[in-house]
Amino acid sequence: MKNDPEKVKRLIDRGIIPESTLRMFVADYYTSISVDRTKYPARPYHLSKEKFMNPELQLSGPTELNLADMEKYSHVSKSFRGVYEELAAKNLLGKCLNLADLMAISEKGVKFFQRVFSNFYVPAWASAIISENHLIIPSIYAFSGYREVELLWKSTSLEHSGDIDRMTTYLRPKA
């Protein structure tokens, strides 16, 4: 059963076995995602012509990702541009999540997001976009009461002082 997440989902959905009982036997199901690395994720129209800072990272990464294996990164900088530059200087952008990862996480739904990430923004530093000299970082979030995971394009020109503290940067494990 551990290797068949669809069977587990059916058992939970039908109420045959309580989710809490299965959780200890199928922990990977609760933190694993499948990521489509075959095509670029869609961007909003107003950003469709803008360039990724690192286009080579847009389809990089594993197709199966266990979020429990990711490492939290504690950044020193207190600005979006500063965090991006810090990650780039340490050659960590290739380990950061990208837009494809965010899309796969958001497809799992609000309950999944809140269980894994709590009430934090999850940025995709590898998918940073430069637009009119502004750095734009895609992020996802789903706070209490949200019905779906929201994708937000945070710009350095619209930076709010408290948002950087609510962002948690995750690094993918080595493949």
C-alpha cells in the first residue's frame, strides 16, 4: 500500500480507514509531489515576455520530490534582492524551488500546503524574473481560511517590510 498513493487516497476518501491511522504507514504520500519537467509553467500575460534570471533552472530538478527531505535555508538579508543575491553568491539557486515545483505543490491543495508549510510564503527563487529593473519572485501561500493555494508574484518595487520574514526558503535535496 505504501507504494500505491492512489489506493491510499481511495481508502481515505471512502472513509474505510481513517487518515490518522494511515499517516504512520504512508508518510511519503503526505509529503511527496510529482513535478512536470517537460514544459514551462504558464506565467501571467503581463510577465509572459519577461526573462527569467536563470532560464536553465526552469525545468531542472527531480520529477518526484519528497518535501520532507528539503532543507530550510536561513537567509541573512532582509530584502528580496538581497536574498536572491545571497543564494546566487553561494551557488544555491539550482537547489531552490522553481515555478514548476510551486505548481505541483499548489495542485495538492490547501490542506496539503498548510500541513507542510504552515502560514508561510514559499518562494521559487530559481524562477526570479527581471522586469523594468525590478526583481519579481513567484511565491505560493495559503493562510487559514483560504480555499486554494494562491500564486503571487512579489516584486522588489512593492516590497512590504514584513513579507520577507514570512517567507521560508527551501532547498531541494541532492539528487
